[in-house]
Amino acid sequence: MNRFALSRVTVFVGAFGSGKTELALNFAIRLANAGGGTGGGAGDGAPRAVLADIDILKPMFRSRELSAQLAAMGVRVVSSAPTYEMADVPALSPAIYGAIEDKSVPLVMDVGGDDDGARALGRFRSHLERAGYDMLYVVNTLRPFSSEPEEIITMLRAVESASRLSCTALVSNTNLGAASTTEEARTGLDTVRHVSGKVGIPVRFFTVSRGAAQSFPESVRRISLDSGIPEFVIDRLVLPPWERLREE
């Protein structure tokens, strides 16, 4: 695995717009690149990581839309029941249960950002508790209802209540998409660290875009050294509709 994954099953939850899907994609690819699975090498077609997309009700971004691209990177995607992969309906594939139970390959779960998403995750509660899991609450302080510590804590507790599972760590994912700088990463991390002190849940890492990390490496390093929290560099894989149109 890698230093960011403390359990074989890593679950990403958070408020709508926090960037869970992009983070889950990058996390699964990182695990695959690290050779997380024991199912075989890159050339034999066996996945080295599994991404379970259970962001099933009206998601703006779907991990499953990149299934072919991810498969080439060693990541298998499981999501809706067969024939419902591209539908926004609560028809989750039984393969998700199998992925939780399969001890040979690390699993990343991308969960919807509302009560419905958390309740969908709750369907797997007993399986997750039996397998052991790490549930990371993702925070982007530049999104609605996530800018103040009290708002973040309220949403975090709502997700825990609806899923009947406990968050084990926080992730600071504060960004402005393509316009992100290291300054947003620093101020967002300060807020998330404040939340951490209030709820007693550690901050696992903060994110920074590949562009910012390459343009301002010393600034990123200073944020990490000052906070004692490692950075996780993200490649932008999922573009919002307005950016997709510009690229076409």
C-alpha cells in the first residue's frame, strides 16, 4: 500500500462538492502504482486496486465514467448493478460486497455527499466492520456549508449518524480547481486542524494540485513542515462540465 492508507479499505466521505471523487480516483491509482494488490502484475490483467463508486444519486462526477482509463492503470471499478452503471438510481452491485471481503486487493470507496450517500454506505456497515476500514472525511473549506468549523462538524456528525460508521481521519482538500494555489491549501488546512482539535479526529493529509506542487515546491514543503502533516499531490482527472466543453 502506501503511507496514506492505514487499512485495506479506505472510505471517502464528505459534503457535496468537497472533491471526494477526484481524491478517491487519485488514491486508488496511487495504491495500484504501489502494487497494493497480491493478485498479479501489471501485465496479467489482474487489478491492483478496486474503486467502489457508490455516489449513486445525481452525482456531478462519476468515477465509473473513467472505468476503461482506470483499468489500464490497474484499478477495477465496481458501482451500480449490471446495466445500471450510468443511471442515477440506488442499484448497487453485489460485487461491492465481494470487494470488501477480498483481502488480496486494497479497496477505495467513493461515497455520495449527502444523507442518501451516507445511508447507502450504511448498507455495508457489518461487512466494513468485519473487514476493518478507514473512513476519511474530506473538507473543502471553499465550498458551501464547509467554511466554518461548526458547519464542518455538523456535517461530519450527520454522515456518521446516517452511515452508522465512525470517521477515523480528516483530509483537507481545499482548492479552487484549476485556479488553486498553495495559499488555499494552507488556510484550508488551518481550519481543518482546528476542527481536528475539537472532535479529536486526526488530519491524515492535505491535498495540493500537481501544478501547484510543481510551481511552488518550497511553499508546499513549508506547509507540511509547519503543520507536521504530509501533502498528497492530486492530478486533475475529472473535469467539470464547463471545463469539458472548453477542451472539446
